[in-house]
Amino acid sequence: MEELQKVKEQIKKFIIEVDDKKSLELLDLLATGKMLRSKLILKIAGISEESIKLCAVVEMIHAASLLHDDVIDEADTRRGKPSINALFDNKTSIMFGDILYSKAFTQLSQMDKEIAYTVSNAVTLLSIGEMADVDLTQNFNTSYDKYFDMIYKKTASLIEASAKAAAIMAGLDKDKYALYGKNLGLAFQMIDDILDITQDSKTLGKPAMLDFVEGKVTIPYLLLHDRLEKEDKEKLKALYKKPLNEEESSWVKNQIESTKALEDSIIKAKNLGQEAIAAVEDEDNESLVLIMSAMINREF
């Protein structure tokens, strides 16, 4: 998409303004993802200088959160490429994240007040979500509410804010688009959590079932824990946060399938996707339906 190239160029312009050679060098090393938030903004607000700048700001915020995330998770790859903390060190990753955050906020301060508030408020939620994510790995979490609250803040809040800010920019119904963005974000994170179990390491660019080993009790494991007999519940908890051998990993996968925990997780994610589509169905924006359909109708 040529407009996504414009977003990348705008990010580069913003970093050139920072006037720091190392920041430019680090920017070139960042692995770019699908740019879902930018696609969303451009489908809602159309392509203009203002919308491209909003995309750049949101992508910089997202990239900053991932730079910090990689340090927290001690990850050495990001989207199949070496992460900044692996190439340099944790300090560089944190400080470059701070540069991206602060430059994004500098640009936000020049934008419409309601748009600036919508995006910056989501960044606070995102940071609280990051903290909750870390806290939830201390013990085996069995609370659906805590899981949904965490994925809303950590992932969905910025997607919700992107859709809402784009609607404000375009003079559309901001509440409908915010609801679309929120449900898109929740479904997106749940599907990511499901793929961690169903896909192999090669496809994921990271070891399969890594979430459980790292202490993340995601939606399939929550459903599984609910459905197991007492003895198997204990077994599942005993495997929590430990590197799984082939036999243990097969046992978990088989249980997830036989209890229909996996199947029902997929249904829950798809239902959220349908709710998102329903929120904007009378807005006559077919591309938003396509974004959601492409995400929820995947090979699991």
C-alpha cells in the first residue's frame, strides 16, 4: 500500500527533526508489522496530510511500547528479526522507546485537542495494561475479568483510540468507531493468543506455546482450566511457567482440543469480530468489514 509508505516516510521525517544520528540508525533497524492501526485510520479518515501524521504518531507510540515490551519479556526477536535490545542492549531499547514516545507526544500537542486527548489517554491505559500483564504472570490467573481488562488496556485501547481519533478527524460518529476499534483490538489479541498454541515456531517467528511458559494464562488456558477435573487442573498448574517437553506440550494441546477450549476461544474471538462489524454496519464502510473478516477468518 502506497499510503503506508507515506506513513513510514512521515515517521522518518519526524525522527530527522529530532536531529540525532543514532535515532535514525535505530529506526532503520525496527521491524515493521502489518500497520493495522494506520490501515484503520486511513480507511476511516481518508488520506490527507493530517491523517498520515496521525498514523505516524500512533505507529511511533506502538513501536515504543514494543521496544519496552521486548525488554520486559527479554525477547531477542521481533517479527522474526533481531530486536533492538538483542542488537544493542536494554538501555538503548528503553531510551529509543522514550524518544519515539516523546516525539509522538510533541506532534500530538500540535493536533486537534480531542484527538490529542483520545490518543494520549490510550497510552496511559496501554502502560497500565503492560504492568497488569507483568503482574498476571506471577501466579496462575483464573479470572476472565482480569484477562479481558489487561488485553483491553494493553492492546485494544490504542486500536480503539486510533479508530475514534480518525472518526473525530473525519467528522463521523466517534462512539460507533470507538466500539469497532475496541472489539477489533480485543479480537486481535485473542486471536494472537490462540495462534500461540495452534501455529508452529517457524510461522510464529517465536517458539510455539511460549505464552504459557512465560506465565501468560490466555483465553484458551482459562477455558481449559475451567473444564478440567481437579487432578488435571493440578497437573496444568504444575506445568505453568516451565519449559515443556514434547510429552507435556502434547498433553496440554490434546486437553485444549478435547475440552473444546480452543474451539470455543476461536468462537469468542469471532463473536467480538462480528460485534465490531455490527457497530459500523450502517456507516457504509466496506473496508472495515474486510479488515475484520481477514483477521477472524484465518487458518488456526
